Amino acid sequence: MDILTQKRITDNGNGRGYFRNCVGYGYKEKLESGEALIQTKGYGVCDTNPDHTYDQMQAVKRYYGKTGDNPVMHFVVSYDKKNVTDPDTACEYTEQIAGFFKDKYQMITAVHKEDQGNSLYHAHIVMNTVDVNTGKLYHSGRKELAELAIAVHDVTGNYCKPRIKKLGEK
């Protein structure tokens, strides 16, 4: 079973806050023991420098006047270790899953290797909540999470369990 976690943060706090930290995490600014970065890929943003990525996402938010609440969506897909046993498969699946949002939202994806019991590989999708074409905010309800879980299933062929995680929850 794959697990899809949605981390929705509606309060960015003063300054860069959680949004900037999410972007930086994709680039592994904060290393965790036993975890390795396999690949970072940008969609509509720089994928080599977290400051540039953050600034590019903020520019779209400023353009549409959407710099307030709901700054970022952070999805984590934990791939079942029975089905995803190598980095190439994890990266390929992640790219296909990112296609669910491609051409609408700026995002970076990061594939990490870390033994988490049922998963050897997981992917972070850090997405700007502002649609680059319309300026509308991404609605992050249970319906949208279920639709993304179906997309994950369609890519991996594995059941995908969706869950919403609040800031500070383990």
C-alpha cells in the first residue's frame, strides 16, 4: 500500500515561514540520519536553488495578489517497498504523479531514500497553491486528496491510502 500525506499549512507566519522551509526541505537543507536525496525536479521553477524556487513561487503569488493564507501544499507519497525497490522507479513514478498538477501549478518534487518500515522511497511534492494560468487557489479538501490518491494508484498500480496531516502532527 502506498501512502499519500497532505500537509496543509494555512498560516505562513511572519516572513518566509513554513513555505520556505518546505522548499528547502526538498533540496535537503536539513539532513536527517539515514535519508538520502535521490533527485530534485522543478516544474515551472528552478530546481537547483531553493531561494530561486521560493522567489519564483512568490512572484506568481504577488502577481495575482495571493500572498496571504494557504501558501503551499506539501504532499508526501511513500511508496510501498514491495513495489518500488529502486531509485529509477521512484523517480519515474514521481514524475508521472507530478503530471497531475503539471502546467497549472509551480512545484518541485524531491525523491528521498529512507527505510521507513513499509517504504524505502518517498517523494515530496511542494506546490505553489496559485494556478499560474488563472490565479485561483488550489482547493485542498478531502475530494481533491482522494482524486490525487487515485492518480497515485493509476501510476503505481497499488492501493493508495490518503491522509491529511496538520502542522505539528506526527
